[in-house]
Amino acid sequence: MRTIRFLLQKEFSQIFRNKALLPMILIAPLLQLWILPLAADYEVKNVNIAIVDHDRSGASRDLLHAITSSGYFRMVGYSASYPQALKEIETDRADLILEIPLHFETNVVRQGHEELLVAVNAINGVKASIGASYLSKILQTFNAHLALQWQEMPNTNVRPSVEVISSNWFNPHLNYRFFMVPGILAVLVTLIGSYMTALNIVKEKEVGTIEQINVTPIKKHHFILGKLIPFWIIGMAVFTIGLFAIAMGLYGIVPVGSIVLLYFFLAVYLIAVLGFGLLISTYAATQQQAMSIAFFFIMIFILMSGLFTPIESMPGWAKVIAHLNPVTYFIEVMRMIVLKGSGLKDILPQIGIITLFALVFNGWAIWNYRKTS
Amino acid sequence: MKRFIAFIKKEFLHVFRDRKSLLMLFGLPIAQIILFGFALTNEINHAKILIVDQAKDRASAEIIQKIAASRYFEITDYNADANSIEPEFKKGNVTLALVFPNHLYGDLLHNNNASVQVIADASDPNTATTLTNYIQSIISEYNQQVALATTAGIRIIPQIRMLYNPELKAAPNFVPGVIALILMLVCVMMTSVSIVREKEMGTMEVLLVSPFRPLFVVLSKAVPYLVLSLINLAVILLLSVFLMDLPVKGSIILLFAESTLFIITALSLGLLISTATASQEIAMLLSLMGMLLPTLLFSGFMFPIENMPWPLQLISHIIPARWFYIIVKSIMIKGLGLSAIWKETLILAGMAAFFLVVSIMKFKKRLE
């Protein structure tokens, strides 16, 4: 116990004496937690539309009015021809071209049928299909509106229809930031925990000071505990500041569920993450190596965690990877407790899995550590 | 010149002897292309839905059948209890609940109007809105089926043409993004660390007292990563052509020339970080924390820049990857030439010059 206390003292004075390190650990992640949720917004709005109107009639003007007043589209300008409008797409000034043919009005009135050309910049497939479906929706209403105007259709008979009443639970204003902030906080804690542990231990290897420790009567588990406990505390501190100052203070996200439960999960999760950092450090000889190994895995952990894209839509093999990823469970639990108020019983499976991760990572690291030194 | 070549040789040996790092450097772009290509999608499929069917009549049965047939939904429970919605949401087992009221079909026939309730777990607002929209369109399809009269005679039909990406695949959007991300990170992180390392180990002193000019000591550090990045680019392009069916539409020479410019920008940024920091730990955290997420977000390939608040849009202008992403997209996907991207090219060149000048100035100061 006394040995560990001295080791902790050594680690903490090393960390606090490094004037550049502490702000990097504390300020950089919190700054990101503040800025990134503002940037992460998928919602498709303001589709820029370029118009080629060969008809210039009352009907085409009405149609354009219907499109601009819908609120989804922003008119960037009229082009004289299709090739000219294509230039607007090439330079990314427009996302979509609408070409209204000559004799549009005459054809609509006489034949009741006309075709429009819509060309969409589909490099971003999701945005393209949403933009096109907005436009189709507007055209449908416009068709009905024309029918009322020009054809004397008896529109008195009420048709039977089922109405959809929707309600959104847990996040009634559909605020995307409520979804992103807990997820990003989880990722930042993971980054700090795994990176700092891996780098710190490898640094002792690279500089050679680990040899000095190896010749002292300090036991292996003392050394490892002495390394893990400081970073466990730092991880807790970063999370606490992030949760109370940024998530609650800045974004007004007050956890619905129990904060004690959240901290309990975090405590176990951090042990798993630190174990992962420890594991990397046993395989790496230099800090550069540790960094590239950690970077490789963390990149995959982040992408496969469901932070940005839903896990449900992944193919089977990718779901397996996502479920072998500890970050997935922490993001899940963060969102469950903070947004939905899930209780201990709801997150029992996740607690079990994370405990398993903690045991495997740390066990593997300690086993491998003994062999190398 | 001979000395310079000898130094470059030394740097190459450093890089190639570190097998583990090398494996990660080449493994990462391959893993990313595969993940982005086959695993990650914004589309929502197989969402788990729970049905509370209090009606149990023709109308509810027909709607349920339509939902079951749709690839967007996976029905977990056809006949759940209304009280089970909340606990199921809290466990995260389902994301949507659909409640059919009593006498649905009767109301529809006699009152011409009935309603069903959709309850979404909106903790993920995107999924919630998308799924609600899917349900809405399934039900309006049902309404049309039930409707006796068809819609009015006038029809203006849009003929939709999807430019550049007719099958709406994800690859044309993310391959340029992955290229920008990988080149940026490999160049910035690896150079910054490799120079600081010599400082930290004390070998920098040895190099600096050699008759070789200090500037070239640093430049020779950058050469292996330039070569490595170009190989990485070639690997990504090969994967995108053969695995993703995404050919390079424009000039490959232009693409490599622009990439070299971007790599030089990134390398000079790495240089700047390494002259400004004293230990590998700080250099890494700075290039990782300062580069990884901002590059991912502000290059515009994951999240649309025009949605961001204006201060962030301003910030995105100083992220080199943003401009390079536009360049790669223009050459690779749209098949445009230099005349379309000269502005972005100039901006990158300006950034490279700025980073280089600042880091050389700083570097000289450290020698005194």
C-alpha cells in the first residue's frame, strides 16, 4: 500500500510539473465537446436550386413560387440553358437543377400532362434523395392545386383516410445536440484514457527509466496500479467537467436517469479503457509505435461505435465488430441514462459486457507484460 | 546533394524498420475504405418496431402487413401491451412503437377518418424523424389503396436524373473524404512525432552539429512520409476502382499533383508542431486532438458545412482538408480540370507557404 502511495505521488508530480500536458488533457477535450456538437448536424436544409425556365409563363412562375415558399429550397439563380446550370452544380453553388420545358403551361392546360427535368448532384446520396423527395412532395401539392384551379373537379366527397399522429419521446424538440453531446463525451474520455496510459508507459520504456523501476522491489502489480490510478482519476475529472460544465451548463442537457449509476458505469468502463491502453503499451517499443497502434484501433472504435451512423443499419459482420467494441456500449449507456432515464435493470447486460472487457484487457496486458520485461 | 540522399536513406531506414507502425499506416486506409464502403451508412434499415394492436381488424392487419414487407422495419412484437412501450424504449430494444386504436376499420368506414399513433424514441432525432416519415408514407400508400376516387387529372411528373452517382452509392462521397483524412493524419502526426523524437532522445543535437544544414535535416525527415503518403493514395485509388467500382473520372496526373501539394501542406504543419513542442507526448496529443476530429468534421464529408453556425463555417476555412476534399471530389467524381479548382489550389499553396515560413523561422530561433 505504501509503495503504491509513493508511486502515485511520483506520477502525479510528473503530470502536474508538465506545464504543457495538463492543459492538453483538460482544455482540448472540453473545447471539442463544446464545438463539435454544433458542427455535427445531418439535417438536410437549404437545398440550393438552379432554375432553367424556358417557358416563363404564369404556370411556371406559380410553380417556382410554390418551391421557394416551401422553405426547403434556396433559389441560387436563373440560368439560360442546361449546360450553364450544370456549371453551377460543378462549382457546388447549386445542388439541384430544375428545367421547365417550353410550352409548359399550354401542355399542362391542354393535355393535363407534362414532364419536368430535375437533375440532382448525387455525390452525397442521402442529400440528393432527400432533396428530390422534397421536390416531388411539392409537385404533388402543386398538381392538386392546379386541378382545383383549372379543372372543375368536384372535390366535395371526403375520402376515407387514416391519419398519423406522431409523438417523439425523450427528446420532443428533436434536438440533435442532445444526441451528440453524450456520445462525444464518451469518445473523448476513451481517447484520453487509452492514449495517455499507452504513451505514458511506453515513454518510460523509450527513455529507459522503466529499467530503474524494474530493479527496485516494486512489484509488477504495484507498478501497473500506480500507472492506472492517476489516469483513472483524470478520466473521471474530464468526464465530470464535461458533464456538468459543458453538457449541463452550456447545452442544458440534464441527465434524466441516475447520475450515480452513470458514474458507476464510467468507473468500470475506464478500467477497461485503461486496460486497453496498457495492452498497447506492452506491444509497443516506442511512443511513435504506440501512437500508430492506438490510432488504428481508436479510429475503428469511433467509426464503429454508432456515434455518427446507426449500428442497426450495418451488415451482419459489421454488427459483430460493433459489438466487440467497448465504445459502443459506453455511448449506448450514456444515451440511455442521460436521455431516457434508463435504470440499473435496463443496463445490466452492458455492465456485464464492460466488466468482461475490463477483465480481458487487463488480464491480457498483465500476462503479456510479465513476458516482455 | 550526396549528403542529402544519405540523410533521406537514414530516414527511410527508420520508417521501414518500425514494422508495427508501418503495418498500421497501410492498414488504416484499407480498413477505413472497407468500413465506409460496406459498414457505415446514414440510411436506416431494419429498425426495430413494436406494434400495439388494439384494433385487430382488416385495416390494422393490412397496414401491419405493409410494414412487415418493408425493408426499413423489423417487427419485434406484433401484439404488445401499451404499457410495455416505455420499458422497451428504456432497454433500447425498439426505436418505434405503433398504436392502432380500437375500431380502426369501423371509424375509417363510418367517419371517413381514423388515426393511428406513432411513438418514436427520439433520443436519436434523425432516426426518429426518418422512421416516422417511413410510417407516414406507408400509411398514405394504404390510404390511396382505400380511396375510392383517384387524384385529379393533372399530373406534372418530375423526371429525376441523379448526376455523378446514379445509384446513390455512398462511395463517391466518402472516398475523397478518406483520402483527405488519411493523408492529413499520416503526414501531420508522423512528421511531428519523428522530429520531436530526435529532440527528446538527444540525437537532434548530434545531427545539428554535423556539417549538414539544419534545414535539410528537417526536410529529409519529411521525404519518407511524402513517399508513404503517395503509396497510400495509390492504394486507396486502387481499392476505390476495383472494390468500390469508382473510377477516377478526371486526370490522374492532376490528382497526384494536387495530392502532393496537400501532402506538402500537411508536412509543413507537422513541422510547425514539432518545432513548437518539446516532447512526443505533447506533439501527439496536439496533432491527434487538434487534427483528428476537426479534420473529420470540418472537411465537410460527414456533416454538411452549410448547416454549421457561421463561426464554425469560418473556422472550416482554415482546415486544409476542406479545400483538398473539394479538389479530390472535383477531379475524381466530376471529372473537372484545373480551371475549376485553381482557387482551392491557390489556397492550399498559400497555407503550405505560410506553415513552412513560420516553422523555418521558429526552427532557426531554437538553434540560437
